[in-house]
Amino acid sequence: MSLTDKIYTLLFSEISLGVVLPIIFGVLILLFPTWGYDLLEPINIHFPDFLWGGPEIPLEHILTQGVAQGLLACGIPIFLGLSWNRWAGGAGGFLLGVFWVMASFAQFGSWFYPTLDWLGQVVAGMLAGYIAGALMTMFKMRGKDTLKYALLSAIVAAVVATIFVTSTYVWYAEMFKMSTLPPHGYGTPEAMGMELWDSITYNYFINAAIYGVWGLIGAFMSRVTKWFM
């Protein structure tokens, strides 16, 4: 057996996939909100004006809260819907959406406002998994069980989830109201918020980036699992 074959066998052995890989993921999950958050705190991202001319986005929010939200409320539900069926995707999205809300409550503490927008997070995850699974089932029945149609299903599911989670946040969230200036920019100097339209587009942009990226990752992972089935 050549050295390449030995390395391949070691990487894809039952011990590596069943023990080592889960431990690595567990350590990475713990590092994201702790050491990784502090490391990324001074780094901000500012996109070109033609794409997004709003305020700078802290990188630690994208790679900590953004990763957790995208993974639990979109990536895993879409993965379950595509690799299993729509019922697994919908149920997984509902349960993981509830876990995400509970984790947010534990993180924000007294800053957590129990408004209807958190229900939107749960519904968005449920819809993402169910829609991805339903569309993929339709494509499979037509003999189109390929990566192309998995990606298409994931994109549609991520768009619907983005609309639900952002709309409920804009309509109901106290944090959205606190971050938005009164009409025409009037208010006290302490407001330090954005104009209404800028705030709405900002939240749509952030959620579209999170749900879109993790939806595509879920689609790719659903194809990878086919290699081991």
C-alpha cells in the first residue's frame, strides 16, 4: 500500500470520521464565541457602495452569531431536507430554530426582548428545511438528482427564510426600533441610529448573506453524504 493510500485510509477511517472529526468540530464551536470573538473584534468589513453602502459590519458578528444562526436555522435544516426528506428538514428546522432562540436568550440575558420576531427565526428554519426537501423530492421524481438542482432548492429555501426572518424582525423587534432613527432623521443626538430604509436594507443584506451562504453549504454537504451511502 502506497503512502497516499495509507493517508487516505487514515483520514476516512471509522475512528477519524466517528471520533476525531466530531471532537475537532466541538472544539471549533467552543472557540468561535470565546477566543475567536476576541481575536476578530477589531476587524470590520465595509462593502463597496454599489453593493452595500451602510455601516461597517464587525467580522466577529459574522463568524460567531452569524455562523451559529446560519448553521442552526438554515444550513442543517436544508441539509436534512435535501439528504433525507422534507419532513426531516422541517422538523429539524423547527427544533434547531428553538435551540437558536434559547441560546440567544442565554447570551443576551436582560437585553433579550421576547417579541414575535424570535418566532420568525423558528418559522424560517422550519420553512427552509421543508421547502428544500419538497423541491428536491420533486426534482428526484423527474430524474434530476444532481448538485445543480440541490443548489436551486437550497437557494429558493434560503430566500424564503431570509424574507421571513427579516420581515418579522423589522415589524416586531424592539432592537430594530432602537437602532432606527425617527422619520426624517429627527430625534435626540443619543439616537445614533440609521434611517429607516437603510436599516431595513442593512438587515436584509446581513440575513441574505448568512442564509444564502449556509444554504449553499447545506446543499454541497448533502451531495457529499451521498458518497458514503
